Amino acid sequence: MDDEEFVKRIKEKIERLTAREVEVVVDSEASDSVALDMTASTVKVVLGAKLLQHSGVVRMAIEYVVASINRGRELRSLEFQMLLRRN
């Protein structure tokens, strides 16, 4: 599967889990980060390009994005660690 198809599936999964419209953008310069912009009606998710090379990291990024969208703010790292431990 190419990166474009992979990003499309990531977008669909996030939208399905949050019931919100999202825009997923791959940033080649911020290669290993995840960022959210929830100020507009469409949530913008920026994924670093290197994340796409590791499916396990992408799964964690999706969990982070979904939890952040559902709470209406970006989670702090400790909050996210606690969420992962519960699941």
C-alpha cells in the first residue's frame, strides 16, 4: 500500500472513531511528531513522515488523536500513558 492510501485509511479510521471530519497532512520536515489543530470545524492532524514507516507507531498516534479529539484538547504525555495502560 502506498503512503497516499495509508493516509486515507488513517483519516477514515479517525473520522469513524470520533464522528468528526478531519484533515490528515503528512509533514516531511517534522518527521516523527504528531500535532493537532482543533480550532476550526475540521480538525487538522499533522503526522511526521517517518511515522508512516512504522505501523505500530501509527496505531499509537491514532489513539492519541482520537483521545485528544474526544476530550477537545491535546492530551499531556502522562494522560496518554495512563490511557494506554487502561486499555
